[in-house]
Amino acid sequence: MSFPDPPTYAKNYTAEAVKNGTAPPPPPVPKKFKVFGEEYDLEAPYFPELPELGLTQVYTKCNTMEEYKTELKKLSSSIMTAFLDLISVLTRDPLSDERHQQFENLKTLFINMHHVINECRIVQARATLATIQKEQNRQLETLIESFNSAKIGAIKYVQEAAEIGERFLEEKDDVLAKNDKFQVIETNCNEMDPMLSHIFGEDDTRKTLHAMPEYGDTQQEIYKYMEKRRTKTKKPKDKTVRLEKEKESSSYKEKWENGEAELFSKIKEALKVSNSEEEVLMKDETVA
């Protein structure tokens, strides 16, 4: 689907022609036009006078809001009086011809009152617009205050986080300075002792062993420490393989019970060595 070509007069409105002022002026705007059959006149007053519409005007021309208030009060009193006169006529003689005159008087008063109210629409629109602008300004001020408070809170939290980070780095440097003499051994548990391979698990034999803390000299406390380092292994689905594994573990348990004295002695020696190095380090720091 192709679009129609632009009108030929569009060539007269090039960028250079508009910049140089040689472009023809736009066509004049009509003062009168019709929209959906209703005629509009841009030069006519916003509210035409009642005599121009073929109606009777009973109020005087108003220029200030006080005059509008006075005229509206007068019209309200006149409407109440005309309504009472209509009720009186209908009470005396419902079929009297005077009732038509009272209806026309009441209709004219209502038309005049609505016309005066419509003349106040301009003032009402201006006041409504001012109220809307004030409300928008208030909302913007509230939003700015909330942003400022959030900004202050965010800056405070960032400063606290920075202080915590600095303290953490300082403490970390102190800890590293104290622990630089600790011995770290990376080896295979099977090479140290076959019992350790059973305790740590078959799939987790290579570990980094640090100097162990002082848990005590009893066998039960050392056994608790060793149990903490145990890792769980998956049980094989084959029943035969599982039985062989259980039998193998029972043999490991027997080996553990038979050689526990030798293992405890090795652990105690490692603890004594690490504790002696720590005491020497603490003495060096005290002397320094």
C-alpha cells in the first residue's frame, strides 16, 4: 500500500526558506466556523448576553465577585417568591390562565440565575487551576524531602560500612601477622596413618591440616574432634558392594581399636609442637 505524495505547496517550506523568511505565511485562521453543525465565533464574548439569545435579562451587569454574589442572592429570593405565587394561584384555581404566566416568570428567573453562575465559571476555573498547582508544588516538596532524607540515610550507611570494612582489614592484618609462623601441612591422610583415611572418608583424603586446637588429653575429646572432620559418602546401591563396604569399615574399626594408643600419641605430639610454637610466638610479641 503506497501513501499519497505530499501536497505541492510543501516545497515552499524548506529549511532555507523558513530560515530566510521567504516561505509564504500560513493561511488566515477563520473567525467563524462550524463544528457538528454548531457555529462558533472566536471574536464573540465567551458568554453571549441573554438579549442576544432572545431571552429576558432581569439582573444587572456584574464586574466584581461581590456584585455576582449580590445578584445571585436577589435571584434566589425572587425564585422563592415566584414559586410561592405559583403555589397560591394553583391553590385558588388550578385551571386559571394566570398559572402559565407564573410558570414563565419562574423559568426566566432560573435561566438568569444559571447564566450568572456560568459567568463565574472563568473565575472558578482560574481558582481550580491555582489549587491544582499548589497541590502539585506540595507533592513535589514532599518528594524532594523524602529523597533528601533517603540520601542522608544512604550516605550514613555507606560511611558505617566503610568504617566496618576498615576495622575488618585492620583486624585481618593483625591476625595474619600473628599466624604467619603456624605450620601448614598438605598431604595425603593415607601416608600419615591408615586410620585417618577411614575418619576423613575415602573421597576426601587430601586435606590441609592446620595446628589443631587444645581439646584435651582424653581419648573421647580427641575422638570428637576427629569426628567433626568426617565427610559423608554415598552408599552404593548394590547390596553386595554395600556389604563389602560395611565389612571393610568394621575391619577399619578393629584396626582403630587396636592402634588407637599409637594414633593418640601422634596427635598429642602434634598438639604439643603447635602449642610450643604458639607460646614462643606470644613471648616474642610480649618482648617486642
